[in-house]
Amino acid sequence: MVGLLLAILALGPPEGPSWQDDQTLIQQTAAWVRDATSRRPELADSAREDLHSLDLDAVPGLAVHLGDLESRPVIVEAIETICDRALTELSRDGDEAVTLEERERMESSMLRAGPLAASSLMKAIHFGQTKERETAMNIWSHLKDSVVLDDSGWDQLMRTLPLSAPIVLDLARKEDTSARATLLMREASDLEIERLSSPDWGVRERAAEALFLLGDVAEPALGEAASSRDAHLAFTAGRLYQQIRWKVGTSLAHRLGHRLEGYEKLDWRDRRAMIYRIARLGRSEAIPPLRKILEVERSEAVRISAAESLAVLRDREGINYLKLLNLHSRFLTPRVTVGIYIDQGLRYLREDDYPEAEKEFLKALEIDPLNKLAHYNLACTYSLWGKTDEALRSLGLALENGFRKFRHMEKDEDLDPIRDDERYKELLDRFQSGSK
């Protein structure tokens, strides 16, 4: 079981008995995995629900079944469901928020899941709401830097695909790991294309989802498979090729009833109607295909419709396009604009691009000078950047404007560089005591 995990941050195990020590639960889970592949729908559905209800700590144990071709689709689905649910719980505020102890346990478990959690983290970063996106980016920044790239590590990445696909894609963008990561993804593409011919419907479905996660890297292999003499494989590969080209996720494709095949042959009015349908049915899932349409669409009227739909979804690419045409004002209230700048600043912050992060947070403060989140994240930026005086000034402004998440501050690693400064301690003492 340990052999399936990559080295991750040494945060230590959660208190109490570990899931791996509970032999009864291990045996029960193995039985659920077996039943989930049953030909009896009622038995399979019940077992899937049981697997989906497992805790995050069970994810490494579930991973031991990934080597079994028959149960692999069920396990991938269960792990994604468990991790997706955990991210949602970690992102709740107010009365529904998890306790600090529970948050630490869940984040630790997510990190120990390693590459198995990567797919869920990347979905949350791209499509989640602000809080969920921020939580996922924080965990992702630790996870992707913890991978040990020896031969065993590369082998483990291969065995945990498609769940580890975001990590491999990240490695493919780096000069020193690009060649091997790209080769790994091509090998994975060939393997998943073979599974498209499986007699098992579930195996075929999960292979299709894996190929979609691999994205553009899978296109050449899918193009070849689309010319196969096997009519079913050729049809499936051709459909997937279009799905990847237009960035249409599987669940959105099911809701649409297609993958935008033939989109370019439609009349411009029909293309515009298609854009509105994608936005209505897809919500956050609509962002990738709408961006693709904005990129390739030949009609300016249709491009404007795509940009407007993206702007409603608070996507920066659509907003920037409308700005070029001076059409953005009706979509951007001050509150929405501030939120966009903060979101973008957080993305730059997690990429360690402090100058760009600073620019985004300052843009937010130009509109709303009292915004406590912009001040706080600007303090984090300056802290990591080594600008101690600026960090403490911004932190003070965040506190003056109502930021009161003191437990979060004490655990936030972004503030570690300034934590030993006496001025930091004075700020905490002053505002925690209620005096200003």
C-alpha cells in the first residue's frame, strides 16, 4: 500500500487508529470493490455508494485495487468522489465550517493521498468557488513540490494515472522533466486507448475520462485510433478527439448530448444559441469549451456571445476580450471585479509570482480600499517576497478592516517569514484583545 504513494510532506498521521490498522474495514472495502463490479445493478449500485461514503483516510487503501483492470474504474470514481467531497467540506464557512482539528486532519490525509488527490484538486482550482479554489491551491502547492522523481516515483505516477494526470502535466511544462513526463503521458494514452476496446462498459467509460484528463497529449494517439479498422474503436476515438479538442468534460457532454461535433458547420445564429446552451447547462464546466470557442470562432458576433457568457461566469479571458471592445461595463459590478482580481492574485501567489500577485491585489484595493481579504493576501504576498515592512502594514490594514481569522493566521505558512517579528505579535495581541 505504501508503495503506491509518492513521498509527501511529513505532516504525521492523524491521531487515533489509522484506517490501515482496521482489518475489518479493509476486508469490508475489498468486498464492496468486488460487489461494485457485479452484473447485478442493485448490488453494484449499493456497493458504489458504500465506497463513496468512505473517509479520506481510506484513499491509500483503495489504491491497492488500481492494478485490477476490472475494478480500476470503480476505484478511480470512488477516490475522486471522496476527495471532491472533502474539498467541499474544507471550504465551508460559518456554522458549517469544520473545526481546526478536523481541518488539519483532512488536509494531512489529502497530502498523504498524494497523486491520488491531484485530479480533484485541479478540478477545484479550475472550476471551484473562491473558497474551494483557495483551499485546493494551498494543498496543491505543497503536493506538487513533494514528488520524488526517482525511477520508483515515475513508476508510481504511471500506475496512479489518470488521477495523477495534473502532476504529470505540471512536470511536462518544466524543462528538466518535460521529455520524460510527455513520454509517460503518451504511454498512458496508448494504454487507455487499448482499454477503449474492453468488453466492460465501465472500463471503457473510465478510459475515456482518463484520455480526456490527458488532454492534448492524447490527441495524436486518438487521431490514429479514429482510423482503426475496428469500427467501434474508430467511432469512440473520433468522438473523444472532438471532446478533447473542444474541452468538453464528460458530464457536460452527457447534458449537451454531444461534444460539439459539427459546431463549425452551423449557421452563426445556431453557434450563438449553442454557446448560451453550453453556459446554461455547464456553469463552471462551461469555461474550457467557451474559451476554446473564443479562441477559434471566426464571427465577431459569436465571439462576443462567448465572451459575454464567460464574463457572467467571472472568467478573466472573457472579461479581457470584452474590455478590448469596451463592452465590459454591464457585466462587471465593483464587487465582481474585486473578486476577480483577488482570485487572479491568489493564482499568481500560488505560482510564487509575487510581482504579479501584488498588482492584482492592488487593483482590487483601488476599487475597494477597505477589502480585508485583499489586504490580507497582499500581506501574504509581501511576507513571502521578503518585504517585511509592507507585509506588516498590509496585515494591520486587514485587521483594521475586520479580518478576524486568527487561528487561520497562526497556521498560514505564508506568514511564517514575519511571524517572529515583534510587530506581528503586537498586532495579534492588540486585535485579539479587542483594542485598536
